[in-house]
Amino acid sequence: MTRRQLWTRRSSGWRRLGEWIGYFTQAIDDDGWPAVVTIWVPRLMPALRTALFHGAIRTAHAVRAIDAVETPPRRGELARALGYWAARYREGQPAGPPAPADDLRMAVVRAAADGARRYLARPNIVHLHGVTGAMAVEILAAHLPVTDGAAALAHVHAEHAALYAATEPVTRPHPASPRGGDLATAAVRSLDPHQVKLVEACQRGLAATGEPAFAAAAETVTGLRDP
């Protein structure tokens, strides 16, 4: 499917969800999931912020699952995730030229850490998704060519610039106190998927960088520390 066909289907929006899922189901069966991800994630990345980053977030977690163990249910979930992203496609902020980075995934994590510091300044559901969205891109970047990974990073920066334009970051997050397991348990017991997603994203970010803003953001969303 060409880019022009993507834009044409976009005009029908959500009504085409079933067609998109069918398309990706067949493409994954025919070409294998790695090839579909390599081709389609860069095409969809200009709509990174669509539906509060949920297209990218759902796709990233589907990719992580199928990369660990490929099963028919996981192939189906990846098709549904990509279909959701495509059906909801809306271009977001125009991204600047990709900037070179020695370690693209780490550069994305640093962008997520900046989002966590701004979430701490104004903890709300919208700012939360800047963190989980960036950490979704961190997963996806491992499955993209370097040039497409750099473009994905540029989209993260563009969306964060708009999302956090009126929010100054917390420069000195309070040191974390609860253990990671306590945070995960609190998130699961809340039955709030946003708590679960943010704690999971923050734990990955913390493991990669040691950045205290990740731990503080996880504590804040679970209510283990007042913002």
C-alpha cells in the first residue's frame, strides 16, 4: 500500500478500522511481522500523538510481546494495534530534520525523562502520555533502520515541544522511596491502565538512565507520593 492510499483511507477514518486490521493481518501473514513494522511504523510516525499516543503505545507493546514469543494471538494484537493507529491517523506537529545521535534509543529515553520532569510539574493525564508515548517509541526504535529511528526521535521532540510548551520542568525531583515492586503492585491494584503504563515506562527509563524523575513520576501517579 502506497502513502497516497494511506492518506485516502485516512479520510474515511474510524469506519475503516476493520479493513485496516484485515490488511495488517494479511500483511503479517504474508511478509512477517518484522517487515510490516519496518515499513509501517515510519509511515504512521507523523501521527505519533494521535489519540494521545495510543496508536504508538499499543503498537509498541504488541511488538515487544511478539518479539519475545511469536504466537497467533500476538500477531493478531499487532494487526489490531497497527490498524487502530492507521484508522485514527491524524498528522501532528511537523518534525524538524532528524538529528544525529550516537544511541537513538537512549536519546528517546532522555526525551521521556524530560517529559517526566514536566509531568511532575503538572501531573495530569495529558502530560502522562508524553512519557508513555516517548517510551513506546523507545521500543519501536529497536526495530527501525537508523534513519527512520532518527526521524521518530524528531517526532517525539516536536510533539513534546507542543505538549509541554507552557510547563517548566521540575529540576530536582524528590528521591524515590518505595521499591519498584511496590510501585508496580500499587499500579496493578489501582485497576487504572494509565498507572500501569506509566509505572512500566518509568521503570524502564529508570533502569536505562537512573534518572530520578522517572521514579518520582511513578510514585506520583500511584499516589505513593503527593505531587
